[in-house]
Amino acid sequence: MGRLRTVLVAAALVLPLSSVPSRAAPPPAGDISGGVTFLTNLPELRAAISLNFIGSTMFASTVTGIYSYDISNPASPKLLGALPQYIWENEDVDVDAKRHLLFLSRDPRGFTSPATTAFPYGAVQVIDVSNPRVLRELSVTLLPSGHTTSCVDSCHYTWTAGPAKAATDPADWGGRPVWALDMTDPAHPKKCPNPIDADENDGKTDYTHDVQVDSRGIAWISGSGAVRGYWVTGTHRNAKTGRLQKATGCAPVPYAGGGTELGQLTSRGGVMHNSLRPAYLGGNVVLATEEVTGTSDCQKAGHLAAYDISNTYGGAGFRSSPSHRFRMTLLSTWTTEKAVGSSACDSAHYFTDNGKGLLAAAFYSQGTRFLDVRDPRHIRQVGFYRPTDANTWASYWRPGGYVFVADFTRGVDVLKIGALTNTVAAPASTRRVSPNTASAAFGWVCQVPKDLPTVGSGRLRSPAS
């Protein structure tokens, strides 16, 4: 534990809170559709990767640490506190609003420099954020995974996914499964005994990437070659076996979902990145993003996709094998290629939903796209926000029609969304992929920025994600 703690804080950023006041900025150069109003930019959050919220407090996870802001006035966020440290990657930071906890995921590749898949462990840190001015670490738990950590069962458990396989992983693993922690006592998390979703890609363990929980409490795991949902509470019929089974965060019960041709690490060089089953679409549609970067072919760059899962409740997606493959029914896909307001195409990344059929979807250099998904067979862009210097990783809906944008280059942008019109003329052609940097050392990777902020007196070296 002592050595681990040294690794975690050795590159701590010395950042006096008074030195980074929130500041207004003029609207950025680029393409912004009607109905999208730029309010402010927080450039001190450069290298922002993910955000989450408890009431009027925003928590920003960046390469240089966790930062808390008062956003009671969205147009003028105020810095409250900071927990500086080098973090890679914590791509989907989660919070427990009732117990005022933040869960920080540490990628195994972020423990070494240069980055290497040979390092066998990731970690989950639990941070007490009950006083957002004083962020306090409660525990650090080593796990084989560490790319993303998500709450299930109202944060009684966390599920940690990704990244690429390590030298110590079994030979037939193409990535890593999900590993769970019992968070009944967040100061002393307990490891669940067995990995979860360990056979998602036609019976093979592959790269699980992230977990989202729908309105019924079902946890959906997205990864290489599949998107599958699990019950984590109550007693339910196991879709795979047909038997009734009690579900827990350590022993979830298969529910629905299945394989995909998109997001195949081996054949397409990417993964199914994150997913959502919106209640307003009746329960039989799953929306998911595929992340594929580092390609020069727009057709191969990552898509946002809609799937019909009505034929998956019998468990075929949990019994799929190389000789008897099962695939969910693909309804449609959407990319920024030739879309209004685009300068190129780029991979889909995180998206959030306003609960009324409108997504705020991040597409790296192509910024935030506002997509009407009420007809999942015909996904329609209705607005966009694309700064010229965009490197957008995620965009988050907030009450009142606000959207907070986590951008690795720009920091955090705050937008106010009104009536979306999508009125900017379409470019003549966007038949090219926006350039990004990918490292062959990791096979599939998230987009890696060329420049990183300094920590202390040194320059961070970012591993691929």
C-alpha cells in the first residue's frame, strides 16, 4: 500500500486554488448551430476526461487530478477544491450522491512510464466528497482492471472494466472482464470472487469497456463484440439458463443483449464503447457507440448505433459461440461524415441523453452532436457545437437545458440549449478522417492527444487508452 500510494501521488500537481479562477471566454471559432449558446469555458480544466455531478457541484476528472466546482450559476462555475494527482484514465467517473462518494478508476497502463500492458493491476480509489472543498481519499483497492469504474445497485457495488490484456492474463483473453467490488463499507471495499461478463465475445473473454445502468436498474456492459445487460438486484429468470436466480452485484443474472459486428477489436480495431437503453423507446432498443480511432477510412471510424434487442430475451446473446454466432439486429448507424457542421469525420465517443429523445454525443474533433433518436431507424442531427480546436470526449446534459462539455484540449465548455435548428449549410465533402494519434503498441486505443499539461516540473507521458 505504501508503494502504491507513492505511485499515485508522486506526480501531484502543485496547484494553488486561487490560481485557477473560473473565467468567461468569447465563443470559440468553429461551427455552432442555431439553438446552441456558448456560455463559458474553463481552460484550467484542460485535459478534462470525464465529469459527474452531485446537485449543484460538478466533479471534473482530468489527467492532473479531481476538481470540484460550484455550478449553481452554470454561466460562472466557481472552483471549490482539488485533489491533484496523475490520473489515467478514469474515463467515466462515477459518484454516489447519497453517501457523497466519488469512485476513481486507474488504468493499469497509467502506472508505468512508458506505458505497458505488462503491468498487471489497475485500481479503484474511493474519495469522500462530502465537503467538496476538501476531497479526501478513503481507500485504494488493486484490481486486474481499471479503465472505467461504474456504480451498480445504487453504488452498493462498483464494476470496473478494461483495458487491454496483460502478460499475466490467461492466454485466451483478448482483453479483461469486469471486476466487482462490494462497497458496503467504502473505506474497506471487498472484492467479489469471480469476474463478470467473462465470455462476451462469442464465448471468449475480450475487452470490456464500460457499464451504464438503465432506469430499471439493469447494468449494461459494452465491450469488444457485444453489449449485454444484467440484473443486479431481485430474483429473475436467468436468460442463459432459464432458471430463477437471485441477482447481486457480485453474481448478476443475465437479462438481454448480445453480439455485434461493430466494435470488434480484432476485425475493426475498436470496441463497443458505452450504451444506453432509453425507457422512452419502449425497452427494446439499445443505443451504443463504437469507438474506432487511428483509421484513414471514414467507413471504419466509430459509429453511433441503434439495436433492436426484442429477440435477445431468450438468452441467445449469452450462448453465442464461434460455431453458432448470435448478433443483435442493427437498426441504424450515424457518423459525422458529411453531416451539417462537420469538417471531417471522427470516432464516436461518450453520449448522454436528456430523457426526451435527444442525445448529446461526443465525436472528438467533430465536437458535440445533438441527435434526435426518437425514431431509432432514422437518427437525425438537430444541432451541433464544433469548436475548431475540439477534442471532445464527453458531453453531459444538466437540468435547465445546460450541457457541460469535457474537452481534452479546451477544458470544460458550458452550453445553453434552446430550439435546435441545424441551419448551417453542409460542407461540400467530409470524406476524410480527422487526424488523431494512435499507438500500435496497444492495438485498439482511445484517441491520444499530442500535447499534455505539465505536472510539477515534468511533462506527462500519456499511455494510450
